[in-house]
Amino acid sequence: MAAEEGPEETKVSDRGMVTIPASLRRRLDIEPGDKLRWETDEEGNLSVEIVKQRYGAFDDFEPVPMGGDGSETHDLAGHEDDPAFTESN
């Protein structure tokens, strides 16, 4: 991808952190939670791949009914009479 404007520079902090310029974040749709995959080649050229980490990763899945009145959880269903799974006050 060719740069639409001149190259942008950022400074590496003393903790090794860099800030991605806002214009690049907007143009490349980089959002909080996304990851960056860093690679170098034999000549020392750096490439960065954006790995999208969006919330709602399971939004496309259909819910699975568990039976009962809906108060059961996957941890308790079928163990209601087991003392190990009862709440103690």
C-alpha cells in the first residue's frame, strides 16, 4: 500500500512503546484491542500486519438452549442437588 502522504514518524519510548499516528489508525481501521504482528526480513526491513480483534466474535453463532427456566448455567446444570455446587451464605 503506497502512502497517500509523506512518511510519518513516531518515537520509541523508553519502555519500547510507539504510538500509531491517528491518520494511519483511521485509514487502516485500527481499533483498540487489535494486534500488530511484526516481522523482519534478511535485509532488516520491518513489516507490520494488523490482526483484527473485534468484540462480539461470537455474534454470528445461534444461542443453544440449555433447558429449564434459564437460571441454570453451564457450570451448574444437572448438579443442583450436589452440595459442592450450592451457595453457602
